[in-house]
Amino acid sequence: MQDFVFCNPTKIIFGDEAELKIVADIKESGYKKVMLVYGMGSVKQNGLYDRVVRRLIKNELYFTDFGGVRPNPVLSHVKEGIEWAQRNSVDCLLAVGGGSVIDEAKAIAAGFYYEGDVWDFFEGVATPTKALPIFTILTLAATGSEMNGGSVITNEEGAKKYVMSSPCLYPKASALNPALTFGVSPRQSATAAADAISHVLEGYFTKKNNLPLNDRMAEALIKTIMKDIEKILKNPSDYDARASFMWSATLALNGIMNVGLKEFIFPNHLIERPMSAIFDIPHGEGLSIVMPAWLAWFRAKEPKKVDRFCKKMFKKSGADGIAAFEEWLCGIGLPTRLEDVGIKASDIEAIAQNAVMGAKGSALYKEYDKKSIEDILKKALKQSN
Amino acid sequence: MQDFVFCNPTKIIFGDEAELKIVADIKESGYKKVMLVYGMGSVKQNGLYDRVVRRLIKNELYFTDFGGVRPNPVLSHVKEGIEWAQRNSVDCLLAVGGGSVIDEAKAIAAGFYYEGDVWDFFEGVATPTKALPIFTILTLAATGSEMNGGSVITNEEGAKKYVMSSPCLYPKASALNPALTFGVSPRQSATAAADAISHVLEGYFTKKNNLPLNDRMAEALIKTIMKDIEKILKNPSDYDARASFMWSATLALNGIMNVGLKEFIFPNHLIERPMSAIFDIPHGEGLSIVMPAWLAWFRAKEPKKVDRFCKKMFKKSGADGIAAFEEWLCGIGLPTRLEDVGIKASDIEAIAQNAVMGAKGSALYKEYDKKSIEDILKKALKQSN
């Protein structure tokens, strides 16, 4: 087990009316000027926005409004948000939405106090040390952003989809009400499951890790997520399945699963990020395409661990095991081949080039050169190719 | 899944020289007057005390000394500690030891600001809302106190061993250096394993819980603890096993395992506490005696869950499964029958009477009356009885 420092101070308010209880939390914490950050308007259509706003008013909290966050949130909109927050002198942010909205809120929070270009944080030129306090109301369980200090933003110039993280970006509190996710479509739910599974898999498969505790916990979590999504697809209003999935997706990336790992690298995310940055496909769909291909490639290096995973999850090993994983992903309605989302063999080079650029300076760089990424992506072409 | 609020802000500093790194943390947090709380002197003998003190001096931190905490820490000593802390106007506590030392430090921390009798907190007459900041250097992994807000103290008058807990009692930071536990004796290590396992089992077996995620995580954790202790007994300086065990024992009672449970009751602890309070036996040894007896009693109510556990851990079910668990406990050198620690059949009534007193007002009270506790304890008599 490697030396580590672990601290995750985010307060989770889980269950009935969590979205209202968190407003009381904001009030009790002494904040006065809230900036509501949200997406493309679904929270207005389903009444959540109104309920939250009424509660803000009831608590005599001043608030201002910043909607329009895109599914793959973009830098230009982050910058608008920073300006808006500064102009209105807000003292905290309340993100209402999924991972994209929360990630953008974090970027706004970090940019608020920074005199330079907020993109510096994503390029690794600077590190956020101070940020506006962030509260979140989660409407789509998937990314884990509600309980970690990470944020992924796409810079439209150059289609760069990069990550920053800092202890100052952990939300103060996050409201997780599973009932708010009843309306998440089957496709989006499956996409979310692929995302959550991938978060656990990255640490689980990182070479050099050999932590039985991590292995067992990771397998417990992935098995749970798989069972949950199967139940959700049968009955989208299955509270227990939505609840179990919501908390599992949070655990998948709140740090607790990766404690003590020698390395925690993100090859699947490295490869997927340019796919969603260039082709604007949902992140989880990209991951569903990358994961089986990456596993097949990785099996040549670490057959034992890949076989262990496939056996535990699908009672099969070798190529059959990976095929079973792909079949399971197809079964929950996800694409698993590049062509399924309109990416062609001729696009592979550009994706690989972009990915290599994103890996620069990280632990990933050594192992994932352009050639390996191309090899992996080729495995994600239709089998007839 | 039940509604819950989860927040665990304790920072864990894990690994090499953690006991020195935490001093820098105290300094950076702005504290100036540290009260060192420790036990019966082993930290002085093994040099840890000196290393920590030198680091405090190097960091220009004023410190005062409060040793003598007993394995089952007692109220009278807590009160001495409160007086000492007040007389020296300390502004934080640094507990160096195992769960007992940390628990006593918490009681001192809570009592420091309280005008009434600190025992009020344990009787449930008052709740701590303010406490001195607590830092800990863990020398014996077992109780999980290094990352939770609980404290167990024994009031010598009436042999009452009660628990208090409060969000203000979470340590600010805890230093976990597995190498500091190399010297923990085989017997103490096994005792610690029984304690950690019991913490997971209490939630796992609480009736009405049916959370697949919790079940899988609990099984992953118990399996890990079992394998770790087997390795530790073979090689007390097995760093990876000591590290895995240390972190597992922390996870077992830092709240993450019990999130969303309908109930989290402590029947094994309820029954064991009077045993260690009256007979001053190590808590983990008492638990090793209670657990198989309780499981046998509980199996009549919930055969499915008990069988599931025994099958997962020992590949056996029914009475054979419970016997296998008891055998495993014996195998790591623990007592499993009352007589093994000098408790006689004629003592059972007094233990049950004390336990019922301790359960008053809690969720346990309904299910565990004097008669049930006596029935359970009778199962822990030598089989010839």
C-alpha cells in the first residue's frame, strides 16, 4: 500500500427533499448571495428550479441565475460564468444538475479569485488554491463530481478536454435525492452506469496495484452498479435501485476506492476525452466503446487481472470474458463500436493525436503513445473491419 | 436505502513518517499549545514519544504531557485530563496510542468546554457541541476511533461502559503509519481483528437492512481483515498486511460502511461492554466470545443472512458455519468461551443486567431484554455445560 493523504470533507445529504435541505445548509453556513448554475433548462421544465428558488426566497437568500451549461461544458461558457459571478458579487454557487453542471460550477468557483486565464488550471500552469464555496443538487448520478475536487472542461479552441483538481473544489455539501433521477432516460442511465463503472475500473486495472482490499471493494461496487442499472432499465422509478446507483456512482470517484494505490491512471478516460471533445458524444457512450477495446489490448499485458474481472462479473475469461462485457454494455443499450456513434476508421489518428497531447506530462504518457492508442481504437472498429 | 447525512472530514495521513507529518499539520493549522495524551508508557519505551516531542519542539509548539490512559479508559482519568487541559490552557490534543487513548482524548476535548459533568454526554443527558481540536497518532489499529466521532468510556462507579458521539469529535487529522504497529503482539493483533470484524458485522446483520451494496462491501472488508490478520500472525512485520489491516479497521467504523442502513444497532457491543467493564478484559477478546454465541442465537431469526455470511467466509452454513467462524477465531489465538477469560456461568446475570441498563432508550432496548442476553451468553459457555 502506498503512502497517501485522504480527506473528503463534502457533506452528503441523501434522500427525500435533499434539494430543499441543502438550502438550509447554505443559510446556516452564513452565505447570502447564491449563484444558481444549471444546464439546458430541464430543471426548469420539471419544476425542480422553482422548488429550489422558492426555498431560497423563503430563507431570504439573494440569488442570481446562470443557466445554459452544455453536456460537455465549454471554456467560453465558464468564462461568462466567472464574469457573471464577479459582477454579482456572489458568495457561493449552487449547481443544479449532473456532472457537467457541477464541473462548470467548480471552474467558475476557481476562476472567481484568479487573475489569470482559468484555463491555466486545466493546462497545469497554475493550481487553484482558493475558490467560491460550492453546493450541489445532483440530478444525474454518474461522474462523482458531487463528492470530489475534480472538474473537466472542454476548450473549444483545439478541442482540448482537460481536467483540473484541487482540495478547494470539494463541494461543501451535495444533495442527492434519488427520486430526482426517476426521469433520467434509459439511454442516459446506461451512459451513467458506463461512466461510473469506468471510474472504478481505471484504478482496479492500473498496473502495479496489488491491493486485495481495493480489488474486493472495486468488484463489490461494479457488481452493484451492474445490478442497479439492470433494475433501473426495468423500472425507472425503482427507488432502491436509483438510490443504490446514485451512492455507488459517488463512491466510485470520491477517492475512497483508490486509497493506497501505487498509481491511479485513466487510460480509458484519456482515450475517450478527445472522442467527446471532437465529436461531442456523451462521455459514458465513448467509455462504453473504449472499455472493451482497451481491455482486449490490456489483456495482452495483464491477462490474470482481466480474467479475474471477467470471471467475477460474467463467469467467463479470456476473449469470451471481454465479449461478455461488451455484450452486457450492448444489452443495456450502449454503443460499443466507433461506428455506432459515427466515428470512422479515418478519425482514429486525430483522436490518438489529441489524446497524446492530453497525456503530456502525466504518468500516462510513458505507456500510452500515439501508436498504442491507435491500436486500442482499432479494436473498437466493427468486427468486419 | 434510508435517508442519511454523511460527512467525515477527518484527514488521514497514511504511511512513512505520518507521525511526524501530522505535527506539521498542527503547526499549519495555527495551534500553539498541544496536550499529548497517551497510555501506559509503551510509546515512551519504543521511542515514538521522543520522536514526536522532538518534532513538536522543532516546530516551536508548546506542549504538555498527559499519560496514563488505561486500556478500558476510565472516567476519573478523563476528569483529571480535563482539569490538566484547562489548567494549561491548551488549544489542541494530540492522542498517541490506540482506540482507548483516542477515546479518552475525545472525552477530554468535549469536557474542556462543558460546565457540567462530562459523564452527562455518555448518559445522553447532554450532547457535545464544542470540543478541543483532536489530532491522533495511531499505534494500534482496531477501534476506528481515529476517523469517527465516537468515544467509549467506563465509569468505574457502577461499571458503566457507555458511548457518546458527536460531529465535533471527529479528529482533525490522524496519522496512520503501519510500521508503528509492527510491535503489536500476536494476541493484541488478533484482538484488534475481532474488534474490526465486529464493527462491520453489526451493520451487516442488523435486521431490516437489505442493501446489496452494503452486503458486498462488508463481505469484501471482513474477508480482507481475515486474510490480513492471518498474514500478520505469520509475519508481524509484513508491511502490506499491517497497512491493509490498519486502513480496513478505519473503514470498518468511519461511517462509509453503514451509509443508508435502516438501522445500525450494536448488539454484540451491547453485550460485550459490561464484560470488559466488569472483568476488565480486552474489548476484542470479549467480542470474540460474544460473536459466535450471538450468531447462533441470531440465526434462529435470520438464518438466510447468517448462512450467507458463513458460506462467503468459510464455505459452510448452518451450525457448521458458525463453528467454522469460532474455529477461525480460536485459530488466531482468541478466546471464544466465557470460561476462557475467567467469566463463570454465575456471572451471566450481572452482565445481562448491566447490558440492559446500557441499552435503555436505544433502538436495542426492544430486542435485547435481560432474558435474550442471558440466552446468548449461555451459548458462550463451554460446550460441556
